[in-house]
Amino acid sequence: MVSKSRSVVAVAGVTVASALLFHFGTGLRPVPWLTWLAPFPVLMLAPRVRARTAFGAAAVAWLGGETAMWGYFLGTVRIPPPMVVLIIVGSALLFGLVVLPTRALLLRGRPLLAAAAFPAGWVTVEYTVSLTAPNGAWWSLAYSQAGVLPVLQTVSITGVWGVTFLVMGAPAAVAALFAPDAKGRLRVAVAAATVLVLALGYGGWRLRSPDGRQTERAALVSTDRTIDPVSVDTPAGRDLLDAYTARIRSLTAPHIRVVVLPEKVFMADDASLPALTGPLSRLAVERHADIIAGLVLRRGGALYNVAVDLPPDGGRPVTYVKRHLVPGAESALTPGDGTAFVPGTGTRWAIAICFDLDFPGLVRDYRRSGATALFAPAWDFTDDAWLHSRMAVTRGVENGMTLVRASRQGALTVSDPHGRVRAEARTSGASIVSVTADLPTRAVATLYTRLGDWFAWGCALLFVAAAALSYLARAGRTGSGETHRTGARRPDVRPNAPV
């Protein structure tokens, strides 16, 4: 009884340790090195306990680690409670399921395959969610490494899926090295070390590459003084427009080529739209700069989330309609289906809006069409300012592009094609915040732009093959009635392992 009690305590301790590491290593402001450690306790436990215990410990660890997200999903983003339960509890169950083939392969003396199957399985989960859920690639452990630039460079080859593989693969490899009766430890150690050295070496080499001569600048201007879009033909709307134009006029940095305002600042229809575009167009001519402003446009009985670009020659405005709308929060809006570029520039500068950047395919398509920089009005939810801005930074590294993102209730961020943040500021209350940054004059070619999600598909094939192998091996042993020397059927765990 004492031994069983100790086993229960040990399982609980391992689960709590992993949950705490996930809690601080994921979420809205993760500690990146803790993400690499988070799976390790439950992976060490898995081959030493029964399958159901390994599954339960892994699922509970993930569930406990995601406790910080309940408040964000329910209170900040206001996702319906049943959907929040599905997201958090569902992901916990999936995490537990991914651990099971890893455990089976470790018990069957295949540590190298087990160390690869675990990260491949979680990449498969993330990628499947990105294709089937309405939030794109919002949900990935890779963003925890957005501030670790040598690691982040991996996305230029594999997309975010490669970083997830590294983060989950390292603890899986160490757990495989210490698995009971594991064979082939040297192969596991050499393979893991080789992958890490190649990834970090590539990251360091890529960060030494220059971004080209910088001769022009972008300015980002934002305020949180109002939350909802303000009708441009009301006193409050005119006052807000005056505040923005005054701040733009006060910018003293030379060579400002583009000024970006946030998403959904104003509300207008065809009748009131000139009250916005007129003053901004005159200011664009005065400042010799494009001005990109976000607004909600009512047209033909429908509402659109729009970014309008006012060119410096006083020409016809360019309009972009947001293509990916936030589920629930933007259910009343109609999505667009086109692209837009800043006119009259020597390089191709593209336009998108906030949530669009959570979808890697949209940014990749822009890059394939020749875009070298992407300008995005945005609107965060205060708490997620770091995370959402770093998703945009990651899209830039994936495709070797400069990202210029102006948000309200969030961050004003400019990053170069290698993910280096050139300028950043946080919005604050009623004051107007502005920041300027140099723009690299060229983009960087990446394998991810050319091949897309090839790595995720490779991980899916690897995981399916590993899971099938573990199942067939188990079925073969059961069917043959393999026994120990004592004549008893082989149990799922070692005889002296904790329950």
C-alpha cells in the first residue's frame, strides 16, 4: 500500500511539474526556454506506467498548463464557453493521445522513432487545427520562440511547424535516452544533436545576412482613446481625425514613405467617406507619403473591414477588404477576396489587416506575387499584444518580408525579413503614440515561400507510420501470446514500475 501511495504521489508530482512548465512556457507572454522543458516530465513518466496513466498525466498536464488561457478566451476574446471547453479540453486529450505511440515505441525498443514520433504527432495536430479551425495558424507552440531569433529562422524553411518540432523533439529525445532498457541511445543522441546544431547554425548564419540599404521609413500612429469605430461625420469622428492628422504633421523623421493607422478606427459609408479620404489625401500630398487608414465601410447594405491607401500624388485611393474575419467578433462583416498593393513604389508593398496575418497562405501568396513588405492596420486585445504582434513577425520570417503593423490596444511593430524588431511601441490610454522605422529595400528568398507546408505533411506521414507500427507491434505480441520466462503474458509495463 505504501509503494502504491508513493507511486500515486510520484505521478501527481510529475504531472504538476509539467503543468507548471506549460503554464509559464506557453500563453500570451511565454518564457521560451521553459517551453522546451514542459513535455519532459510526462515523457519520462510514460514508459514507466500503464498506458491509461500516461495518457491521463499528459492530458492533465496540458490542461493545467492552459489555465491562464481560460480568462483570455472567456473574458477578453469572448469566445462562447462551450467552444472554450472544446479548445482547451480537446487539446489536452489530443496531447495525451500523442504521448501514447511514443510510449509504445519506447517500450518496444525503438527510441529514435519514438523521439521523432512525438514532435511529429504534435505538429500534425497543430497543422490539422490550422486547416480546419477558423483561426488559421493562431495556435502553435512555435510562437513561444518568436523572440529567440536563431530558432525562429527555422520557419523560413519549414514554417512554424519546424519550430514546434524542435521544441517538442528535444525533450522527447532526452526522455528516450533515459527510457527503461532503451537501445540505440547513441543514435538518438547523435540525431538530436545533429538536428539542433543544423537548426541553430542555420539561424546564426541567416542572421548575419544584410537586409539591403535602408533609404525610406514607415511611421505608425495609434491611440486607444476610442474603442469602437467612430462615424467620421460626427463631432467625435472629426475630433479623432483631427488628432490623427495633427500627429502625422508633427512627425519630423525624414524620408517617411508610408504612414499606417490602426484597424477600424472610423465608420463611414459612400456619402460620408469623403470626409475621411479628403483630409487624409491632402495630408498625403503634403507629406509626400502614402497614408493607410483602417475603417468599417458600409456599402450596398453590407459592412466591410477596409484599409484604404491614400497615395502621395493625390490619385485614386486603393482599397483592401479584410479577407479573414474574427469568428464571432466580426460576424456582421462581409469578407473580401482580393489583394492590394501600395501604388507607385519601386518595390511591391502589400496591404493586409490584422487577423489576415494569422493565415500563412495569405502572406505566402503575397510574397509569391513579388511583395517585399506588408503593411497591416490591426486591433489587438491589450493582453495579447506581444503574442499577436509576434505572429506577424513570424509571417515575415517565413517569407523573408518586412512587416509593418499598427495596432490599437496593442503594439506598433516594424520587423525586418529576419524577425529583428526595428521599432516597437505600446498604445496607452488616450494619448496618441507614434513610432518610425527604416524599411529594408529588399526581401529575402525562402524555401517556405516556394514549398509551403511540406514539413507539416512530412510530419503527418511520419506520425501515422509510427502510430501504425506501434499498434501492429502490440497486436503481434498479443496475438502470439508472447510470455516471460515465468510463463505469464507480457504486461504493458515493467513489473516494478509504478502504476
